Amino acid sequence: VSGMRFETQLRTLNQFPDTLLGDPCRRMRYFDPLRNEYFFDRNRPTFDAILYYYQSGGRLRRPTTVPLDVFSEEIKFYELGELATNKFREEEGFIKEEEKPLPKPEFQRKVWLLFEYPESSQAARVVAIISVFVILLSIVIFCLETLPEFKHYKVFNTTTNGTKIEEDEVPDITDPFFLIETICIVWFTFELSVRFLACPNKLHFFKDVMNTIDIIAIIPYFITLATVIAEEEDPTMNLPKAPQNPQDKSTNQAMSLAILRVIRLVRVFRIFKLSRHSKGLQILGRTLKASMRELGLLIFFLFIGVVLFSSTVYFAEAGSDQSFFKSIPDAFWWAVVTMTTVGYGDMR
């Protein structure tokens, strides 16, 4: 191999008959009858690892002095096979690419590629750009409608002779923000429906976390829409009603407002839809998923430190009347912000 002679037994090479060196017919092309040996004008340091692959029964180790791309080319040249290549890439830290199942019908496959894989065609990129634009627009609308100048207020009866002004959580059907939100939801619903109809596996579609987020992101709109329609169709909602216990009425109104606010809060999950169109966010998510054990260990050590130092500071100031730490759990916050350097020594 490039001027250096290597010797081995035929039975060692015959362990892998599907490779270049293990197949007599394939390696015959490199046989030199004058010297009665095989000659390969290839990378010499790599051949140590190639020969060790045969001698060890399939263990492939890249020498530290050989670049990754050179070693990959040598693996292809000696035809070690896809299994050895995948195992080598996995040991080197490459992320294993999952097989992408595609629908069998041609039209269904084209639609699936169009909405699921932006890199598949120019039209798919256009669809992805539109989707990202609509997501960003919905997030901007979600933030802007909370500005004081864009809020709507409603008068509630709190007592027999008193009134209370609260923010109206139910938007008006002619509100520009509501109309833009409607356009965004139409696109989200259309995209989700098309992807569901074109997907190769309906069960796997619902198991996907991103699809679950898509469904959760559009549900608040339809609940809000039902509330708006109910107010528009029920003229008695704004008419004077029979006297009611002020405390019960206030409690019911507060409960209704709380439910509507929680429903509106769910809309913020749309920001996670951007990860579908960002390879960087997907890699970050996979990295966090792969590091869950280490992150859990870090949190465990943080918890140990919090309990240790909270107990210490509590008993250190237990005899002082001016102590801010009335109990060990009360000192947890001080320990957390001090250990994480968020707010060194802050009591509250």
C-alpha cells in the first residue's frame, strides 16, 4: 500500500466476502504477478485501520492522524459496506438520518413533499415562506392587540348601583385584528388539513409533537369564534337582567374572564411552529433531548445545593428577629438566585 508491505492470511480476508479485499475477483484487478502481491496506491495510514477491520471481525477505528473525509473515501474504495459506514458515522458523532416514509400514490406524494419538505422543490420553498410569514404575522398580531390603544373595554354591573370597567376578552367580529387572525387561521387550518390528508401514516401524524402543537394553536380561535357568534346571535346578553347576587355575579365574570385569557394564552404556542422551518431549532431540540440525562443531573446537584445552603442560612439567622428567612422553603429562592448568580443575595 503506497510502498509499505502488509501481510495477512486469506482466511482473515474471507470473513467479509462482500468487500474489495474479501472477494478474489474484485481484488484481482490490483494483483502484480511480477512481485506476487497486491498493490494499492491508497492512503497508507488508513490501511492499518482497514486491515484491523478484518482482523478484529468488523471493528472500524479511524486513526487520529487521518482526516474524516479521507477515511470516508477509503471506506468507499475498499467497499466495506453500508453497515460499516453507518456504524462508523455513528461512532464519529453524526446524527443518524431517519428514513422518510413517502405516500405511494404519485399525487399524494407530491402534495406531501410540497408541504412537509421545503428543500424538495422551488414550489415547496414558496409554501414554506408563506407559512413562516403567516406564523410571524399571527405572533405580531397576538402582541399588538394587547397595547392599551388597541384594547376594548366593557362595562360590568358589580353592585345594584355600581359598575366596573374590564377589558373585553371577546373581540368584535369587525375588529381588524380579529380579521387578520381569521386569515391566519384559515391558512393554518388549510395547511394542517392538507398535510393530514397527504401524510403516509395517519397514526404517526397525530403522534408527532409538532402536529399536536399545530392543532393546539388553532383551537383557541374556534372557541373565540363560537363566543363571538353566540354574542351576535343572542340579543338578550346585553339587555338588563333580573337582580342577581353581586358576589356570585362577580365570581362568574371573573371565572369567565380567566377561562378566556387562558384560551388566548394558548395562541403563543404558535411560535413553536417556526421550528418546523428551521434546521437550527430542530438541531437544538434534538441536542436538548439527547442531553436530558446530563441536564437532569445538573438540576439534581442544584437541588442539593439549594437544600444545603437554605438550611444553613435559616439556622444561621434563626435567632434574629430581623431575619427574612422564616423557614427553610422560604430560603429556597435566596439559594437559587445566589447559586445561579441571577441576583446575588436577594432576599425576595
